[in-house]
Amino acid sequence: MKILFGLLRNSVLLILNFFGRCIPRNKKIWLYGGFGKRFIDNSKYLFINLNESEKDIKHIWITDSFEDEIFLKNKGFLCYRRKSFKGFFFSLRAKVFIYGCYPDEVNTFAFSGGAFLFNLWHGVGFKKIEYDINVGPLKKIFHPKGIVEQINAFSFQPALFNKSEAVLCPLEDFRVIFQGAFRVKEKNVCMAPYPRTSPFFWNEIKLLNHIEKYEPLEMKSLIEKCKHYKKVWIYMPTWRDANPDFIYQAIPDFKLLDEICKEQDVLFLLKLHLATNITFEKNQWDNIVFVPNYFDVYPLLPFTTTLLTDYSSIFLDYQLLNKKTVFYPFDLNEYLSKSREMYFEYDELAIGDKVYSFNELIAILAKEDTFIDDSSCVTGNNTDNGSEVIVSFIKKKII
């Protein structure tokens, strides 16, 4: 029954998308949506930047969140909820949709017909993405075989049938990869830095001003807490398509981890994927802090000293901070066979310290000489955040 309902619903949306192309769109109206339909990631920073630099364009954030709507309006931005009259109206009138992953972060594909769909994406790195995925649960979504799998894919993942027209890529080595993964032509790959890395190049005053204006109060408290420790590690593992309970393999003994961190005067932060399964009380340790899911981690990262990760593309962004990265591929073979394949051999990109078990992780934490002395926030000039390149690219595409 669910499949039938999804098939009928998305067929209607597809028809509406076709007729929506007859409605003239305004090149001076740009809509934005965030990854996970939140005010976060590349869309967030581009939206803030372009509101300041491109005042001849009407920039509108579209959201499902009443809280986001109130917050952004209080900051002087235009923001409407997706299912409101203005949300529908501007979704039909805007020429440009900008988003972090899929067009439905702005609105369903019933309203995107005739709009220029620009995908900022949210990372480059090891694992295969989108149409390059050939193993794991997502294989049936991107490469359905037979009529049953095709109907299931269309019924439950309609966003995948509304392909982006262009995609942002921050590294030249990934240009060809992005062409294939998103099925776009070379001319539709925009080469520019990810806007979300802007905070890495702000001096501490500008960074703290941004946090004061745009981030939750809890972030200020956490940053103050960070300043009281010799070192601050942040663990940011990637999502496992086939193993949502992986955290219990990664850290089987939180008590021991907490004790080692106390001995070494280390604050250990965990920033997990939204869908990671946690069944225990998070606030029972002294030196281990679970970063709330709603935090935008990028303004926080300059106040850390060490990144612990596995297959996440976050390590490439973190390199811009010139701080230490430790890789923790404790389930590498399982990940490759059941979740995702990779574009590169793991050791090609994961250059640096590696630990393959919880015991090895404890050992490296216990060795103070493995740390680098870089607890300060990054200070520097406001380097190009990619906004100008992105604006020029979009304008040329919608002439």
C-alpha cells in the first residue's frame, strides 16, 4: 500500500513539475535550503555571504522549521516555511534553487520545474557518492534492477529523479568524479571553495561575533569549556549505511576513554550523524561531551586541536586549519563490503597517524608526545570563500 501511495503521489508531483515549467521565473529571486532541511552547512554560509554582497537579488531561505523562520526573520533575512503560501509562491517564481544535497531541501520537485538547480553538496573524500554507489543499501536506489526496484526507488526517493543541473566542487582532483557521480557535464561543475570553511580564516574576534549572532548559546559555553583543557579532540565518524550501531564498536568502553582523557587533560568531543543509534545517557562522563546534532560544527572546529575520523570528508576541510588528524578505520573491510566502496586506496588520502582498534586509540591518547601544540584559534585574513565564483557561475547559467 505504501508503495502504491508513493507511486501515485510522486507521479502527480512529476506532472506538476512539467506544468510548472510554463510559469515564468524571476532571475532575481534565489531560494536556499540546507542539508537535512536545516539552517546549516554550505547553504547557510553562502546565504549569509550573498545577503551582504548581492543586494540586487532577493535571497530567501525555505524551511520546515518554525524556529528557523523566526530566527532568520529576527536577523533581517527573508525566510518562509515550505508549505506556506509564500513558500509555494516563491518556489514557483524563483529562477535559482540552491541546496546542500537534494532540491527537495528547497521544495518538492512539483515546484522546481524550470528552476536552475545548484547543488552545493557536503563533502569530498574517500567514499563513493550518488550514482557511483555500487554496494550497500543505497545501491537499489541509484541502480535499481527490474521493475520492482525501479518502482520502489521512485516511490520512496523521488528527490533522486530531480537531478541537479550543476554542482559545486572544491578540489580539482574531484572534478571528473563529480561529473560521474552527479551525472552532470564538465561545464556544469563549479570549481570553488566550500563556503562553510569561511570561519577557518576569520580572526578570533570575527569568529566569536559570528557565533554570537548565528549560533546557539550552548556553543559559546562549549568553546569556553574547550579553553580549559590542554587538548581538545573531536571525533567525527562518517555514517555507515549498513551499520547504524557502529559507535559501540568504535568506543566499547566510554569509562576507560574518559579516564584516559582525564589523565591527559583532554576534552573529547563527539559529533555523530543524526541517525546514529545511541541508547545510553550521554552526560555521564567528565571529559567526554556529545556535541548536539543541531550544532553547526564549523565555527567550533578552530577551537579544537585534533580531529579523529575514519572515512569522512571532514578531514580535507580540517587540513585548512593546519591541525592534527588521526584516522580510525576500525571497520575498514566491513565498511567497504557492506556500506560504500572508495574512489582511492585508503592510505592514498589518509596520510598521518592511524589506529585500527579501540586499544590503539587509547594508546595514542595516552602518549602526550603524539600531540601538537596548536590549541589556538586560527587567525588570518578573510580569504576567498568561493561566493564570488559561485555567483558568477550561476549568473552565466541563467542568462
